Amino acid sequence: MDKAAALERLRALDRERMYLSQAAAILQWDQETYLPPEGVEDRAEQLALLEGLAHEKLTDPQVGRLLDELDPAAAEDPAGSAAGLKAADGTFPAADGFPAGDFLRVLRRDYDRAVKLPADFVRDRARAEGLSQAAWVKARRDNDFAAFAPHLEKMVALEEKKARYWGWGAGAAGFVYDGLLDFHEPGFSAASASALFGPLGERLSLLLREIAGKTGPSQSPGTGPSASPGGPGADKTGSSSLAGPGAFLRRAYGASRQEAFCRRVLGGLGFDFNRGRLDTSAHPFTTTLGFNDARITTRYAAGDPLSALFSVIHEGGHAFYELGADPVLRSSCLAGGVSMGIHESQSRLWENVIGRGRAFWRPWFPRFKKSFPRQLEGVDFGTFYRAMNTVSPSLIRVDADELSYSLHIILRFELEQRLFDGSLRVSALPAAWNAGMKKYLGVEPANDAEGVLQDVHWSMGAFGYFPSYALGNLYGLQFWEKLNEDLPGVNAALEKEDYAPIHRWLREKIYRWGRRREPARLLEEVTGQTLSAGPFLRYLEEKYGELYGF
Amino acid sequence: MDKAAALERLRALDRERMYLSQAAAILQWDQETYLPPEGVEDRAEQLALLEGLAHEKLTDPQVGRLLDELDPAAAEDPAGSAAGLKAADGTFPAADGFPAGDFLRVLRRDYDRAVKLPADFVRDRARAEGLSQAAWVKARRDNDFAAFAPHLEKMVALEEKKARYWGWGAGAAGFVYDGLLDFHEPGFSAASASALFGPLGERLSLLLREIAGKTGPSQSPGTGPSASPGGPGADKTGSSSLAGPGAFLRRAYGASRQEAFCRRVLGGLGFDFNRGRLDTSAHPFTTTLGFNDARITTRYAAGDPLSALFSVIHEGGHAFYELGADPVLRSSCLAGGVSMGIHESQSRLWENVIGRGRAFWRPWFPRFKKSFPRQLEGVDFGTFYRAMNTVSPSLIRVDADELSYSLHIILRFELEQRLFDGSLRVSALPAAWNAGMKKYLGVEPANDAEGVLQDVHWSMGAFGYFPSYALGNLYGLQFWEKLNEDLPGVNAALEKEDYAPIHRWLREKIYRWGRRREPARLLEEVTGQTLSAGPFLRYLEEKYGELYGF
């Protein structure tokens, strides 16, 4: 076979795998949204079958042979090292503008990952995960960590085994965790995480303590007079007293009005309903079912209207990324997000930096008030803005404010690292958790259900996943600083609801690349910098310094 | 492999095929209901892949070998004749109560059908069908039969080829059409169709002419005084004059109220929303996505509230059948309806015999009126009942009343038969159509768009499919007569909204069998009779005789 024909064949195989994965994603989406309750059993069988077929397609020996044939450098280096793969990047002639070099590199990565895991390991792990998740549900309900501990030990052992299959941890045990981090965030390691998260954690804790000394954003001194929305000076936070700050955000907000408002905001932000959907599910998520089909979900809580709205903006950010890939990447393994961290940078940029900002709310607050006139009676812009950005360290990660959120993640990172380097046993995890909460957030859970048992991730063996949430904040603000340099009028544009320049910039710099550029390279190409917490900290200090007056 | 192990293996292969078919059906359902407009292209690729995989599973040579091993009688008879297959029926030991004999017979039928068609024929036919359907859309829009004729000729030729692959038509040309009929209705032939449809067509035409002599059901003499709903004597049709009969059914009925009413009726009839759904699509349909997941759709027309409602009851009948199979048949080729005709017997029984009947509407009419008080102001039960059952021969099949509907089908059957026995050329089809309409219904289309071009079926090569609609009416009334013998109080039960005895009877006699009993046998086991138009005619004569006074 000549090279062009071999490439076509490989692309066809890859395409079939993508279609099968998308088909599985469609079944999954339906399961979370519209499946009749009694349909779950058959659905599990249908999904297992499709996922198995997608795995078979990826690990088809033909794929390996074609990869070797097309990418001699990688073939000569059986470990598929970065050096061997890099040689192929961009050097291969692309017929229709398709980036064949990147394709071979990324597909090689997927293929190697998949074939290195023996089928019986995959099966055993799937079974253990099912049992572990069920045990976690029960343990959290019963506040019984001891009952969950053996499952957690098993999942740690299995993930260690997985990382070793992939080739990590041959030497020092610490490197095993690198393998898990690299899976979610290509090129990321425990060493780079420590170097970043250590100082970040300290600085955030300090900020938190400083804020805790204040009584609340509404009563902080020196923030100027209260002002009506849109009027001059409205950018300054007011001094109007707020009996029970944010109490108006806990009133009853009807679900259908919430949904209508969410749709309006999502559409206003530029979400194309011809290429996606918004539906309801128990937990918000985004899924990509085709090149022109990205769907997001949320759920509506009567006493918390901003929860649905911010989750919609968050998931919308994921969807913008997915829908922004270069059309030439369509239906290939190169379409889609390059990493969890870059994905979170987009969702958090839209949700927090834009969505919880003053400029964004300037045009939207009057409409929000119009949608909920009773609930927001007498609430002015400044009061609303402050209530939305109240900092209050608490026990539960998913409820955390923008400032303390990363501390929840840093704690989890440290614990994960210690579980895998052998310095922390599962039985000692609850105590370590509580101590960490005290150290970073100044609060301590009364029991394990609201402590170490709160997240589902570990029960599924998803170690190395949490750090991407914090990475998303860092990447996001690095991108945002650069975007503000390139587009100095961003806040004015936001006040005029002109999101087009932001979309253009993000698409050009990030979205269109899909999985072609690994996170570190993408970041450097866009910002000229390496990963750093500086921009994120500057952003927090400016925003909360003004709100809390320090 | 011993027999038990071979059977298990064959069941596993069959199950995988069923799951793949269900997965394809889920993608199809999503396409018709929730797919974002720009998602269609990728969806076509995903579907083609899944359907191809399901076909591969069915035609896996392993399936053939296992069938031969397990069913020596059929193996010795390579044509897989009825005699050879019958020997296996029920003679094989069933481990868990699973009817192995029936399974081997039905799977053999599916397998033979599939392997007899060469892959390149299937591909060519799929391509031709796509072109033909597109040409039909254009031809109907432009009222240009000549532009569509070459495609129709091609589809006739391809279907003839298909029937010959299956083994029909070795001798006389007429038998080719038998192959197509047998595909939709196992065991049915052109000869049996002619014997039934000939006299039925004559009798229905006569009835229609008799009714055409009357001015309308509301003004027919001798039907007693008008009565208010639910009161004594309300069973009699009234004599209240009706300026523009049924005009109140063409007023504006809001879609969301229509939907709410449809849901209420569907649930009231016993549809289990834990095992199915009702959604909206361009054309109503039912699809089965798992043993506990049957979904129906409809669409709401403001000026025709009964259109959505009757389509919901119709599709609900299909869903009851699908959901009623014996659990032991779950995820096997034996679950699901045995034929198009038996399926239509269930949908038409619920839609027409029950849903357009007096007893059914006794409790539902007051609620319908309550849902649409403005639109139905001053309309009494009798007036409503008569409007709903107005007979009026018209050009379009899908709009036809219960009495003239079968005539539309009989015409199509006759034309199909002649296309395949060579006595009618495609070019002569429009003239033959118009003459047939005149003969059977006394109306003639002004153009081909509202004549021979009105249905999509032929453009897709679906010949032999139409007769199942008329068969459904016949089977349905044969079942209904027997049901009334077994359950004498059915009308009283309907008036009390007690549908349980009907469901119990249908499940016991029909639903639970799935594909185990072929139509003729099923009919005989239930009614002790062979296929006949008698019960259907008796039903129409009684119902419309009373309405129109003849």
C-alpha cells in the first residue's frame, strides 16, 4: 500500500471508531435525559456492546500495522516516546489539509494506551468499579468510611497497575501518579503540579483568612456609594445594608422561567441551537454526539436560580470548545478537547470570569429582574453582584465560591499524590482529609459523608482527574490576560453583549486546534508563557480586593 | 459443542444483533425528535455503521453453522422450506423456558433472508432508494410523474430481483410478488389477497355509494332524539342540526393542551410511562428501543385536534403489542410483532374500534370538553360522535375515514400485483390509478400529486407493504368479535374506563407470543377461524348503518 492509501485506510478506521463512540455517547445522553425508568437494564447491555466495539476498532491490529508503516520513527521506538512521535509531527504530506503528522501522533497515543491494557484487566477493573461505586453510594449515605475503604484500596491498586501497564512507575513509586495525571492532562506531572499548587494553596489560604476578617462584601468599607443598575458609578459596590446577604437568591424561582432565562442567556452568548441542545438531567454535563451536535444539560433548583444558570454557562463553555474545531478534523480523533484542563479553562472562563463579572451582568441583570420581579423586588445591581460573589469557605467542593474552589482541589491533589507514593494509607485518609480542610479552608467536616466521602471520583478510580479543575482556572486566566491584551475593549463589548470578538479569538487561538496541540504547547503558542498561577491570582486579588476592600 | 452450549452461543449472537438494532433505533428516534438540524450528516454515517454491524452480526457464518448444527431438519433442506423448519418447532429442549424450536425457525428465516442478498446488491439498492426518494419528493412537489417514472421502474426491477434472490418467482412471474407479500406478512400470498380483497372492495364500494346518497350522519332519519352526554338515551345519535358538520373540529386547538389531553388518554388507556415515552416528530411512529422501552410520537395540528389524539391511540396500540411480549423472549429475535398486518390489527383496534366508539368517549368527552371549553361550546355528545365518524370518500389515503380507508389499500394492492405480473407498465400507472379511484371511491384526482404520487412507499421500493394496512382491519375485527364473545361486558367496561380485561385478553392471546406464532396460526389459535372479511364488514355495517340509517 502506498502512503496515501495507508493514511486513507487509517483515517477510515479511526472514523468508524469515532462514530461508534458517538453512538455510545448518544445512548448515554438519552439515558441521562429521556430514558424511561425501566429501560436502564437493556441500556446497560447496549452501551457495553457499543463501547466494546469501539475498543475493538481502536485496538484492531490493522491500526498498529498502519501506524508503524506510516510513522517509522515511532515504530523504531516501541515505547512510543515523545521524541519518536514528535518526528512525525507535521512532516507527513496532508492530502486535503488534514494534519497527518498530528493525527499519527495522537492516534498512536490512543492506540498504545488501549493495547497496553490486557482485556482481562479491563474487565476486572470495570467490575471492581461497579462494586466500588455502589459501595460508595451506601457508605456516603451511612457515613461509613470503613465499609468503603477496601473498595478504595482496590481502586488505588488497580490504577497503579494501569499506570504500570502504560509504562510509568518502573523506578520510583511516585511516577505511577504521573501516569494518571498524564492521562487526563498530557505532559503534566506530579512535580509540576507540586511546584504550582504549593504556592497557590498558601496564597489562597491567606486571601481567605483576610476575607474572613471582614464581615462580608456588602459591608466592606471604602467601596463607594450604592448605585442603581446601569447608572454612572454602578460599577462600584454599594454600601446598602443587606440583612441576610443574598437571601433573595434563596427565594422560590420557578423551573420553567429559569429554563427560559437560561436558554436566552445561552443563545445570547452565541450557542447555536442548530448545532446543539439544552436539556435537563440529574447532573449537568456536556457531550459531543457529532461534529455539529454538542449537547449540554442542567437541572433547576427552586431555591437557587444561579446554580442552573452558571452550570449552563459552564457547560456552554465546554460546548463552544467542542464545536469550534477546524472542520478538517471532523470525525477524526483530532476533533474535540485536548485535555481536561484546557476544557475546564473554557468552561470556567465563561462561567466565572465572564459570567460572574460586572460587565456581563450589566445588560442581563435588568432582564433577570424582569423574569423574576417578585423575587428580586428592591434588589439593585450592586447588591446582586456582591451576593453572587460572596466568599465563604465551606465543606463541599461543588458548592464552593470561586476563590476557595481551588483549595478543595489542591487538598485532593496532595492526598492523591500521597496515596500513590505510599506515604498515606487509605485507612488514614479521613484524618488527613480533615486536617487538610482545617489547614486550607479553616473548616472541618463533622463527619466523613460531608468530608472524604463527598465526591464520586475516587470510587470510580478517577485519580489524577481533580487537578484538571484547578489547572483550568490557571490556564483560563493566562488565556484571558492575553485576550485582554489583544482585545483591549473586552469589558465594553461584554456590556454591549458583543461576544463575537471573544469567540473569534478563542476559536482562532484554541478551539480550532482540537487535539493537535498538547496543553503546554498550546499555552505557549497562545500566551508565549509556561503554566503559571500568576494571572489567576492577580485576577482574584483584583476582583475580591475590590469587593472586600483589601 | 453440545446442543445446550450451541444454543447458548446462538442466543448470545442473536442478542448482540438485537442490541445493535436497538442502538440504531435509538439513533433513529433521536433523529426524528431531538437531533439539532445540522447534526443530520454525521447521524447518517453513525446509523449506516450500526446497521451494517447489525447485518454483519446476523450474517456471521457462525450463525449459519450453529443453525445447521441445532436444526438438522432445516439443514438437510437447503431451501429452508416450511416443512423442513416446522420439524424443529417445539421439539428442541428449552433450558429456561425459552422456546428454542420457535427461535431456530425464526432466526433461520431472518438469516436466510439476509445471506441470500449479495452485499453489492444491498449497496446498489440502498443507493437507488436514496435517489428514488429524492426524485419522488421533487416529482410530487412539481406534479411531474414522468420525472419519477424511471426511478419507480428501477425500484420495481430491484424488488423483483430481491424476491428472486429469496427464491420466489422461479416459475411464473406472479410469484415474485408473493415473495414481497410474504416478507411483510409471513405466509400471505397474492392469491389469498385477491380472494379477500376482491369481494371486500365491491362490498365497501357499495356501502360508500349507499352513504353518499344520504346527506350526512347528522341528518339521517330514525336515529332518535339528541341527548346530553352521559344521560339516558345518549347512545342514540341526535337530530340537532349541524351547520357545517364538524366545523367545531376545525377551530384552533392549542398544541400544549392537545398534548396534555393525549398524555392523559394514553396513560388512562394503560400506557406505562415507566416503560415508554410520547414525543413529537414530523410523522407519528412507534419504535422499540429495549424490552421496557417502547416510544411513540405524534404531531399537533391546531385545526385538527383528533388527528394527534387518534394517532396517539394508534401508536399506543403498536406499543402495547411490543411491550406485551413474554419476558422469556427478551432481547431475542422472538420479541416484537410477528407481522405488519398483526401489528396494524392492534393499532387499528385501539384507534378505530375502541377509540372512535361511543363507549370509549362516554367518560372522555366531558374531559375533552373541559380541556377545550371555547372550541366545543354547545357541542353535545351525539354531535361530536357523528362528526368524528363522518364518511366522505376523498383522494388522500392518510385522511380517509374508517370505511373508505381499505378501498385506498385495495387499489394499491391491485396496482402492485399488476406491476409485478407484467400486465401494467409504470408509464400506464397514473391512468390506472385514476380509473381505480373512480371505480372504488367515486372520486378522481385532478393531478398526480394528489393521486399516484401521494405516498412515499413505492419510492422506497416498499411493495407488498400496503396490504398489511387492510389486513390489520380484518384481523382486528376477527380478534374483536372473539374478544366480545369471551368478555361480554366490554362496552360497559369501556364506559367505566376499565381497560384491564381487554389488555389481559390481548396479552394472553396475542402479545405474549411475540414472533412465535405466524399470523395464520395465531389467528386460528385465537379465533378458530381462517382470515376473513366477515367480522370487519359486519362491524362497519352495524356502526355506519346506525349512523346513516340504512
